[in-house]
Amino acid sequence: MFDSYHQLIEKNKLDPKTNSLYGILLNIEKLEIHSPESVTIIGGKYRSPLGAAGFTATWKKTKDGREAVKVTDHWIS
């Protein structure tokens, strides 16, 4: 599903009592492509006001898919 936070609210994907999403919202602020085998994602994830975090993650291609090789947390709530 590719929806914004406001679109998820309109689709009733937010528990009004807890303010928690039914799932996780991933926000990609910046994507850096280093090579066909390596990318870095800067962004965050949100589930609730007390379940959010910002991070930078570098992924490398492996024979089985992709693998996170470095993850740096920027903030957490």
C-alpha cells in the first residue's frame, strides 16, 4: 500500500483510541544509489506517537536479495 499518513486516516487505518496505525508507515526522505549493488535510505518509520524512529540504512545486494549492512538511528520516540 502506498499511502500518506492522511490517506491512511481517511481509510480508517488508525486506531482512534491509541492513535496507532494498523501497520507501519515507512517514510523515505532520501535515497542514495551508490551502485547497482548498494543503496542508502534516509527516513523513518511510524506506528504511533510512542513508536516512531528516524534512521539511515545502507543495503547491499546479496545472492538471496538485499541485506542491511549498516543502520544508524537518528531519533526515537
